[in-house]
Amino acid sequence: SPAALDSAFAAAWYKLVTRDMGPHARCVGPWVPPPQPFQFPLPKPPPEPVDYAEVWAALHKGADPLLPAADAAALAYGCAASYRYTDNQGGCDGARIRFSPEVNFPANAGALEAIGKLRGVKKVFGARLSWADLITLAGHAAVAPHSGPMPFCGGRTDATDG
């Protein structure tokens, strides 16, 4: 039908000329439709965020850190290094490093093992702590002994797929 064709064409055109805008939040104006799957929308942060000091302490239980510093720094760096300025995709928000294709990038070798070592901390804090914040905070914990105190901006959320 002509109406279905018009609708399909409008959706395809919107995707073609909008994909480079990145997240839906960057679109402005009264004609902006709801977030589309190609914009990789992320959920809102939890209403009751976790106490990041408690997470920091959980990462440092015992004499040895939960995750060796080199592994934690590599995981956080791999997560952050996926960010693309051109379309504002990637980066740690969404923690897509947990999924294919990012987890399979040669530069992210060892990511699955590092994430596995963080599962216990994630389980303790549940939905109040995103994987994205946990990975980033583990990276902070890894480099802090060498750099001193650093600010931490929490509130990242997790994608459901890669």
C-alpha cells in the first residue's frame, strides 16, 4: 500500500540522515521521534545509585585486589577506547565490551576473564551498580595508587546487547 511505502521510506530516510548524530538525546526539535534501535538507546540510571565507596572497598577486599591492576586498567581502557567521536557511540556507557563484537576485538583480549573476576562484586550490588560503572571504577582503582585521588562520575547504564 502507498501508506506503508511512505512509512517505510520515512523510517529509512530518518535512519540514513540521523545515524551520524549518535544518541537520541542529541536530536532536538518538535519532530524528533522516540529513540530508534539504530540509535542504541540505553536505559536510565537506577533511581537509587550505589554507594561507590562501598564498591571501591569491595574491589579491595583482602591483601590482593580482586582483579590485578594491569587487567583492570586494560579492561577499563578497552571499554573507553571504543568511543567514536564521529557518532558518539561506544565508550564505557553501555558496557558493550561484554558483548560481541567488542569482546572479540584483538585489543580486548582477556576482557572476558577480567569481567568474570568482577561478577561477584556485581552480584553483591545488583541492579544499583551497572557493569559500565563497575568496569570504570575498577580501572580507577587500578591506577589510583600511581596517580592519587581522581574524581569519579557514576551513572552509566548497561546495554542489553552489543
